[in-house]
Amino acid sequence: MKQALVLGAAGFIGRHAALALRNAGYTVTGIGHGGWSEQDQRAWGVERWHASDITIEALTTYANMPSVLVQAAGSGSVAFSMTHPVQDYSRSVTTTLAALEFIRTEAPDCALILPSSAAVYGNVSTLPISINHPLMPVSPYGAHKVIAEDLCRSYGRSFGVRSAIIRLFSIYGPGLRKQLLWDAYHKLKAGEPNFFGTGGECRDWLHVADAADLIVAAVSHASAATPIVNGGTGISIANRDVLAWMAAALGGDCQPRFSGTQRGGDPIGHQADISEAIPWGWQPRRQLREEIPAIVDWIERGAF
């Protein structure tokens, strides 16, 4: 069978990428932080799991000569990068460099897929956001993603390493124990519905399973030219609407209130231009409003 390696496979995006790759016919090896029971790792499509820092030595020891490497390691949090910028750099940039160097020296036929972030764009004046929009990140998280992308392009030009970059927008789904939906559930349930911002901040919400499908689609398009696509739905939704849908799903009378103050590192609005991703034979299949009841159900079942 085809071999795939997922870095950060125990993380939210990593585990969904592993499952999608397994379903596409790959035998998946995972490397990263976190302890997994064999039952859990197999449930997420991971045949072999190695709890380890992501270094060239670890990749050489455990990678099993993959034809695909998904670099899903990283903090996944703008807020974390604002308080721990050095650690965020290590998790995003250093691990990407290790992956590229491993491919250059040990697995030249391997393609690297980098799930990057819309945080590379920063605040924008026009929507939707094209992949050609200037990169002006407003957080260390976004800046580190820019560096990781630059490394992929550099290894493509200098060494012929094949890669593809997916700039993911706001990823959500059952299993994510942070960010707006998780916080909204607990605040509204507790009757403390106070949120940063004005409520007019907009995001493009992509279900994690759709993101994983895009990662698999990227494999056949990876090249030394390092193609880039946006991963979103092309639809921008105001936070006030997201929170209203969550309140309705909870069936209570508690309505969200907004501070009027924007949190540092957060862009005002995002909406993806996904015109480069559609020709890859991919399109988003899930809509946020329809998926919120499933997220509420997952939290209330304590399935985490």
C-alpha cells in the first residue's frame, strides 16, 4: 500500500487528515506529541504512532519512506502565539524545515502538503481574499506560517522538493476544544454570554472533514512550483450570527453580548476565494449552521 506520514497526527487537523488518507488507500504513520491508545489511533486511520519531537532524526527513524507527508504539526492558536511566540515558531517553522530536509535527503519522491492559514493575510480591505493578496500577518502565528510557506517554495526552487500549500480559514467540527464554538457553548450554557469584539467580525468557516478532503486532493497537485489554494467555503459569516445559531441550538434565552473591543492578533474579516481549489476536484460539502447541533451534541456527550 501507499505510505503516508502525518506530523501532528494526534491534533485536530492531523487526525482528520490521517483518516482521510487511510480512506484513500494509504497506510498512515503518525509522529508528534500526545499519547494514544492503539484503539484510538487505529480509529483515526493511524497504523503506527510515534510520540516524539519532530526532528530530522525522528523522521529518519520512524517515517517509513512515505510518498506523502502532511505537515500538520503546530500550535494551531493565534492566542498561544501571542503569549509564547518562540514556542510557536519552533512548532510551526522548525518542524516544517525538518520535514523538508528529510524529504531532500531521504525521500526525494515524497510530496509535502502544508496546511497553512488565512492568518498569513492579516487584515484585508476587500473580500473575498485571493491567494495573490499581499501577506501582512498581524500575529506571530501568521508570521510563522509565512516563513513555513517560504521554506516550501525555497526547497522547491533549490532542490525540486514537491509541495502544495493550503491556506485554511476557520476550521471547526466536533473534537475541537477551543476557539469560538467551544467558548460560545460554555459561556451561553453558564449564562455568561460576554464576547470580545462587535459581533460584526466575519469568518469563513470550513468543516474539518472538508479540510481533510482538500489535503488529500492536494497530493496529486504537489510540485516544485509549490501551488497554493485557499481552504474555505467562499462564504463569510458574522460572529453575531454564529453565536445566535449556537444560542438557538441550546434552546435557551441567553443572548450574546459584545465588548466592542477587538482581541490582539485577530483579523476583522475573512472570506476565501476558493477558485484555485475547485479545479482540484474538491468542494466544501458542509455548512456551519447545519453542523452546530452536532457540535452541541458532541460536547454534551462528553465525547472528548
